[in-house]
Amino acid sequence: MKRIENIVLLKVIGTCELIAALAMIYFYHEDVPALIGAVILLGLSANSFYQAHKCYQRQYSPKKNDTSN
């Protein structure tokens, strides 16, 4: 159950970062520092979604048993 909560939390964080990045691009598209910050937020958002995906895969992937040894 703990990993499900981690997945949901990572997706919520990633969504908030994505919304903040898109808002920065929309409202401050003339300012270079704001665009750099938006790109950084987009990278953090992608990382959050990737980490949630990896956590989901670890939870639902079948365990590999080494019965050959």
C-alpha cells in the first residue's frame, strides 16, 4: 500500500510542476530567466513521472525466481 501512495504523490508533484512550468511560459514568455526556470520545472516534472513509472513497475512486475541454481 505504501508504494501506491508514493506513486500518487509523485504524480501529483509532477502535475503541479507541469502546471507551474506551463504558467511560467504563458505569463513570462518574454523573460529569459523565467523561461530557464520553466525548462527546469519541465525536467523535474518529467523526472517525477518517470520515478512514478519505475515505482509502479517495481510493484507490479512479477518476481524473478532463480530456480536454476
